[in-house]
Amino acid sequence: MDYDVVVAGGSVAGLLCAREIAAQNHRVLVIEEDYEIGTPEHCGGLVSTSGMDELGIIPFRATLDNKIRSARVTAPSGKDFVLDARPQQVIVLDRREFDKQIAHQAKVNGAEIRVRTSLREITKDGVRTSDGEIKCRTIVDARGVSSLINKDRTGTLQSAQYEVYADWIDKERVEVYLDQEKYPGFFAWVIPTRHDEAKVGVAGKGINSAAVLEDFLKEKGRYSAVRKIFAPIWIKGPIKEFVTRNIVTVGDAAGQAKPTTAGGIYSSGLGGIFAGNAISKFLETGKEGTLQEYQKKWTDKFGKEFEQMLLARSLLERLDNKSINSLFESITPEVLNEISKEGSFDFHTMSVAKLLGVKGSVKAVQTILGNELRRLLG
Ligand SMILES: Cc1cc2nc3c(=O)[nH]c(=O)nc-3n(C[C@H](O)[C@H](O)[C@H](O)COP(=O)(O)OP(=O)(O)OC[C@H]3O[C@@H](n4cnc5c(N)ncnc54)[C@H](O)[C@@H]3O)c2cc1C
């Protein structure tokens, strides 16, 4: 055997998985098809500090771009509300630096990392890569959404995200724009990174994301786009089997990003950690059942919340612009206050349910959503 484990994909889930395996003195190799860890960055970088704590990472200075104080959500009519984000301690990471920080943690523990090396095929005793055959006992698929697209195209939306310089960016405020005609089933976002700098993106069902984003930016005002990135996002939730024989799927490749926002640094990252711990145990005991503990642990933590997110998504998808506009009219300062204080960035369906179920909220919304809304409200 060349290695105990080969991890395909050197991003947050794969690197955290390797970090845990190496910590138990097993031989682990991470192969990354791009020429640099962290590049090309295709992420907004929004994450909670409590999520980072659970991932075991204190961001370096270079890793931390910004701190968020509020979030403004705007309806198609232009009516908006603002949530105080301070209690939830949300930060913006520079993913290029963040991924390198985890790569460094993995390396310190003893993992090896090879960039510009791509997984081509899983063989009977290891993997075939662009760099030749490698023998190993266990394979980790951490190839992100690209791994899922090959299996199921129906769960992806195309996103576009530009890094822009503009003077209309509020450094401390994330912005979300809902509009079922422009961004069906998703939204447009502005994530500030520094003074006058932000990641601005859109995603939606069946849209030309680049054209829609450019229209959005034109409406916002003058800007310079210094980077453009297009990437699929997965909104269908976790796959059925995280483990098949000696192949362990982690992170976005296992559908571990939130179906509502596609955020996955935390939930995909923890997937990598849980998998790494289970693989280490398997290597020590030889009992295949220990690999399954990973799926159980992830599902115990996120299963219910992800089911609720899928339900929230299916409800929101059915609202047209008129219903969203009326909903915004009925949101009271008390509800916003409650969400700001008690809401959770990582487990946020309760906040969505509160917004959808506000007392006296439009009849149209209640009629459309009926029983399902009651299920979401518990
Ligand atoms: C536009 C956009 C904005 C987002 N914003 C946020 C956000 O604000 N907050 C948040 O929490 N999440 C966000 N996400 C989601 C977040 O980026 C992912 O959940 C997270 O990066 C998942 O990590 P991962 O390691 O599972 O997969 P990925 O980060 O997708 O990494 C997969 C890696 O595998 C490599 N790879 C692919 N194929 C092969 C192969 N054959 N061989 C070797 N390597 C391979 C890729 O090059 C890549 O490095 C966003 C996603 C997108 C697209």
C-alpha cells in the first residue's frame, strides 16, 4: 500500500478529513486537480464564528476578510427589512487563504498534498490519477458539486459571482434580493469583503446567470468587476449513501451544503471531520461498520435541519412575487427582533418559518403553503 487513504479534492471537506486522519498517524494523501489550493475561489466565504470553532480553526489575519453587522433582505417591490447579525457573529473568509490554512493544519499533522493531480478512476486496489496509479485502502471523494453533477443534474443551479469594486457597497451589511422572476428559486446577494469591495452573485433555475448578474449590477450603480466566476450549486440535500464499500464521500460531493443558501463551509467541513474520524477508527479496527458511524453522526447533527430546509425551499419556490411582496408588508419589528436575537446562522429554518408564518400574514401565502407551513412551524 502506498497510502492508507487517498483524498480526491483539496478544499475544505477533503483537507479537514485528511487533517483528522493524519492526526491519528495514518498515511494520507490529498490530490487536488487545480494548480493551487484555494484557487479558483468559488465561494462567498460567509460563516459563523461558532461554526469555525467547531471546525477547529481560528482564522489567521490573512484568512479573515470582514465582520458582518447586519443583513438586509429586499422584496421584488423594493420593500426591505434589516436583521441585526451581530448576535450571530458572522464573518467573511478569504477562501484562498482559508483553504491554505487548513492545508497547513493537515500538513503539520503529517498529511501529504499534491496539486495538479486529478482523480481519473477508482481501481480495485486504489486510484488512477493524472500522475499514475496509487494504491490505498480507503478513498475519499471530496470533489465538490462536480462529483454530484455526474450522478444527478436535476439538483443544481448555475451561479455567477463577481468580485467588484464599487462605492455603493456597505462594508458591514450583507444584502439579499428576492425576485422569483429574475432569480427563480434562489436570490441575488452582496457579500462585502473590504471597504468598497464585495462578492456579488446570483443563482436561479434556468437563468443565464452572467446576464442576470450584469443586469443586477447595472441597477446597483457604477462598478468594476475584477474577477468573474461561474459555478454550480447543489440544492437537493444529502445523497443517500455517504459510504459505499471503501469509498467515503464528503462535503458538497455528498450534498452536505444547505439546500436554502448552498452555504457549506460549516456543514461540509464537519462532514470531512466526521468522516476522517470514522476512517481512522476503521483503519485501527478493520471493522467496516465503523465507516457508517460517519453518516450517522452527520445525520444526527444536520438531518432534521436539512429536511426542514428542503421543505422551506419547496415552500419558497411556490411563492410568486406578489405573495412575497405582501409577506414583506406583514413582517413586524417584533418578529425581526426575535429573529435577530434567537436566530441561528447555521440552523436557520426556524427564522424562515417565523417570517413565513408571521401573525396576520397574507392569506394568499397561508393558502398556498397550507399544511406544509404548519409542518415547518412544528
Ligand atoms: C458562488 C458560491 C458562493 C458560495 N458562498 C458560500 C458562503 O458564503 N458560505 C458558505 O458556507 N458556503 C458557500 N458556498 C459553498 C461552499 O463553497 C462549499 O460548500 C464548500 O466549498 C464545499 O467544500 P468541499 O470541500 O465539499 O468542495 P469544493 O470546495 O467544491 O472543493 C472540491 C475540490 O475538489 C477538486 N476536484 C474536483 N474534481 C477533482 C478530481 N477529479 N481530482 C482531484 N480534485 C478534484 C476541486 O478542484 C476542488 O478544489 C458557495 C458556493 C458557491 C458556488
